Amino acid sequence: MHGHKLATNEAERRVLRLMLTGEKSFCRICPGVGLGPDDGEAEGLVKQAKDRMRLRLRRLRDEL
């Protein structure tokens, strides 16, 4: 119902699915954003993706 507001592409949908199942492991979320854990920018990009999802979830909660 509100999925299009939370995730705008497939990578975001994968990260959101992992987060909603309680996954917190950097190594498990990395492939969700299309990176390997050894990629130089991976840690920052994973954090950015998770932060983006949290912000969207918070905004959506305020709408409901």
C-alpha cells in the first residue's frame, strides 16, 4: 500500500526487506545495495541506505 513511498528501486526494496526482518549485519545488507563487503565505499553506502529507509519509515508513520 505504501511501498512505493518507502522504496523507489529494487536495491531499496531489498534493503527494506532485510531491515524489516531484523537484519543488522553489514555483510548481509551489502549485497542488497549491490556491493561486496570489501568495496571501499560499501560501509558508507549501506549506512546511507539504512538511514534513508529509517527516515522514510518515520515520515510515513507521521502520515498515518
